[in-house]
Amino acid sequence: MFSLTDLPEGFHQNPWPTYRALREDAPVCWQADGSAVLSRYADLDRVYRDTETFISDKKAVFGPKYGQGTPLYEHHTTSLVFNDNPLHGRVRKVMVGALNPRALAQMEPGLVALVDRLLDDMAGELEVDLIEAYAGAIPIEVIGNLLGIPRDLREPLRDWSLAILGALEPQLTPQQEARGNQSVTEFKSFLRDIIEDRRLNPGDPETDVLTRLIQSDVEGGLSEAELYQNCIFILNAGHETTTNLIGNALALLDANRMARASLLETPRLIVTAVDECLRLESPNQFGNRLTTQDVELHGETIPAGTDLHLCIGAANRDPEQFEAPDELRLDRRPNKHLAFAGGAHTCVGLTLARMEGRIAVGRFLERYPDYALAHGAKLGGRVRFRGYARLPAYLS
Ligand code: HEM
């Protein structure tokens, strides 16, 4: 049966038949290490809602994976996403407050200007890589602005982010692990000067996430390690995921010309279209939870202490939840997909991500309505994160 560490041939290109088989034949799919993959929508929904039985704390899993005390262990076990209360709630409150509607509204004009500048820069090019020239360039600016990272220092952020999140893959080479550890160390020392400077020159805590995190630190909210590791997390969380949202949407609209035509004809569809792309090609394909007690599911007993791999990509195409689940329907409503997970850990950046998707995809189509993908598209080749490393295209 399906193994996360021995993937079927062609899995990255087309995981959907495998996901379907999982949903239908093995809704609890055991792995050699005692963990299990869940793939049905209703099961993921239940898991996300029940934070007593299914916890996010990963110390028991990351200890053996990275080794206690390593930079990757320290980072991933201190970020809010891999913690439960009280740390989770404390950090989340600060972040949710910083991404308030006023802060997001203030960001929108800058985002439009950035997108238009990137679109201008592409004009006249015969072929462009949509990831490098566009989808990858947007989130780094947005998140960089959110934390007030000086523009000329942003260059290494993308590689660090890819290495640190890449280390969450089920199977790692020693090189990937070493790169992940080194990236956490470099990222921390990079943040040191920025944090010290912001302590001396605080920004507006209404809109400046870093100032907000620092001030909660002063009030005894976050320890020094929690402050650093959660800054790294927010920089990473909003980065590759949003790049993949934009890249995957442009690839989907290349493959579905009728859908593209209807979007060009009815631009307001972009709002539901972004969610439909998120559902069909979710940037995060897998999440995890740990059971705190025995759980009965589909005639199986899942023992306490089991690491569960939640297959978002499969749940988002579950026919029990979505009509014609493999079809791109830009006006799909309701569309309660799990691309942003659910429950207490629902993505903090979902409104920002949707805004980035709406502006980036909408304005791209307006400017280059006849774009077509060229040869040489390359997927990132990862299990947890779905997106392109390269997406060459002709613009007209
Ligand atoms: C399309 C883009 C994005 C996708 C698909 C996405 C997806 C997700 C998912 C699935 C989770 C839940 C993980 C879990 O508990 O298992 C999550 C959590 C999170 N995301 Fe996003 N995300 C995106 C963009 C962003 C952005 C732009 C930001 C910040 C600016 C962000 C910040 C966070 C944070 C802070 C959490 C942790 C929430 C918690 O543990 O309470 N994300 N995201």
C-alpha cells in the first residue's frame, strides 16, 4: 500500500489517483514507522476540530527526526504551529492582531504597485519563468514589509525558507538536514540586528508584526527563543505557500482555457476562483497531528501517541464533500476546502494570502490574457508542499 517514504512512480506529477485509492480503500493507511495517513474530508475535519484528542506538539516526533537540541528541533518545536496551548494561543493572539483588517487594507495599494511593476518588467520578454519573475517575487516583498525587513537584505530569505520547511519532508538526505540546520542558525543571526534595531526604534504596533511580537516579549508574553523562532516561522509560512498558490493557479488556468475565458469575461469571479485553485492544487498537501488517546476510525484502533499525516490534497477532492471534485469550477460555492487547515490552527495569513492571490492572478490575466506555458515546467518534487520550481511561459 501507499508509503510516504517510497512513493509510487509519477506521484508528484499526478498524485490524484493515489489519493483516490487511499480515500476509497485505505482511509487509515498505516506506515512502516507506526504513523498513519488519513485522507477523507470528514476525518480531517474531525481531527482539526478536536484539539484534545489530536494535538500539534511535535517534540515526540521531531526528537528522533532531527535530534534534540539541533537548530531544526529548536525551531520547529518552538513555532506556534507545532505547539498547543498555552504557547500556541499566546503567539497566535499577537499574530492575528497584527494581521487586522486595517493593516491588510493598508497593504493593498503597495501590493498592487508591486504586482504592476513586476508585470511591467516582464513586458517585451519572449519567455519568462513565472515563478522567478512573478509568483516567487510577490510573497517575499509582502512578508518582508510585514516584518519591516530592509529590502536590500531580503535576498537570502527564500533559500532559508525552502530549506527549513523542506526539512519537514517525510524523508531527508543528510545534505537537506544539514542545510535546514544551517539555515535556522543563519536566519537567527540575521534577525538579531533587526530585532535589536526594532527594540530601539519601534514601529506602529497596529500594523508592524515584529514590533507587536517584541512588545509582547517585553510584557513577558514571549521568551527570546519564542520571539526569534516565531519570526522565522511567519516569514516562512507566508512565503512558499503563497508562491505556490499563484504558480498553481496560473498553471491551472493554462490547462483550462474555458475557465480562463470565463474569468476574463467576468473578472469578479477571481474571488471564488482563488479558493477553487487552492482546493484543487493545495500548496500544503499534508499536515500532521498526534493522538493523545486511542481513537476508533473505520474499524481500526489508532493507538494513543500515533503520528497522523493529514492528506489535505486528498480531502479537498473527496466526492463526499465536493461535487465533481476533480473539475475546476471557478464559481464553486460553498467551497469549504481545507487548504488553510481548520479549527484552532487555521492559517493566520489566509486573508492576506487570498488578497495576494486575487491581485496577482487577476492582474496577470488582465495584462497577459493570452499567456501560454512553455516547455520546461518543473514541480518542486516534494510531498508536503505542492508547487512549481520553474514555470516557463510565453506572454502572448
Ligand atoms: C496560500 C497560502 C497559504 C497556505 C496554503 C497556508 C496554509 C496553512 C496551513 C494548512 C496551516 C495549518 C497548519 C497546521 O496546523 O497543520 C497554516 C498555518 C499558519 N499559517 Fe498559513 N498558509 C498560507 C499563507 C500564509 C501567510 C501569508 C501567512 C502569514 C503572513 C501565514 C501564516 C500562518 C501561521 C502563523 C500559521 C500557524 C497558525 C496556528 O498554528 O495557529 N500563512 N497555514
